[in-house]
Amino acid sequence: MKRVLITGVSAVGKSLVISELSALGYKAVDTDYDGYCAPGPDVEPPRPTAEPGWVWHEARMRGLLEVEDAEALFVSGCVPNQGRFYPDFDRIVLLSAPAELVRQRLLCRTGNDYGKSPGELEQALRDRSEVEPLLRARATLEIVTSAPLPEVLERLIAHALN
């Protein structure tokens, strides 16, 4: 089974891409939900939805990555401890977007309020300039999500399954 990490800072399209992959029939997990993130790597998540600064719950992530029940597993997330799991992934795909598009997406997004307050918006844009280069250094592919969604998915799937 191919294991693919889809990463990137806030508002680059990770949740949309993972949702579309799921709709296409792929095994796809957004680690912002279902208790994959917690305040600490061994702390039981107090709620199923991640908060800024949380990390992957290591035992739950190991359990997810050990299951061999699909051609591919797509996992999305961007957390401080994800580097511990890089050896478990066959591919690491960085989604990125121009700063102005990230700003627009944060201000207009629904279903997730992160980035709407001025402090959060500025932090998200700082992450884009400070964290994204670290993610890029380990990525096996970068996809700029200002491209049409079908093109993003086509490139991602081709990279993942080859």
C-alpha cells in the first residue's frame, strides 16, 4: 500500500483535496478530525477536532499507518511532530498557494474559523513564510493549488501511485 502525506500550511486546500480523494473512492484521512490530534503526542484528545498547536497522537497515527486495506492511503495534516512519521510515508506532497490567495481563503472559509481573527491571519501568513520552506525541503512533490482542482488531483494521484 502506498502511503501519502498531504501537507501544507492553513488554507492551501488540504481538506478540500482529501475530501475529493475520498469522494473518488480512495482511503483518505484528514487528521484535523476524528481524534488524530491532541495537545501532546501521548495525551488523549479532549475533543475530536484539532486545535492550533496540537500534534499527532502518536499511537493513533501508528495504528492508521499500519493498516494495509487499500491501494493507497492519503493522509492530510500539518503538525509539529509530523517529521517523526516521514519514514512511514512513500510520498510527501506539499500543497502551497500564493500569499494573497491564502489570505482570501482564510477570510472567506466556512466550517473552520481559524485565520479569521487578525492575530490568527497574521500567524497563518507567517507560517507560510517560515514553516512552508521546511515542508518543501522534505516534499517529494509540490503542487500550487491556484491550479484547477481536477489538475491538482490528477498530479497528486499520478505522483502517489507511481
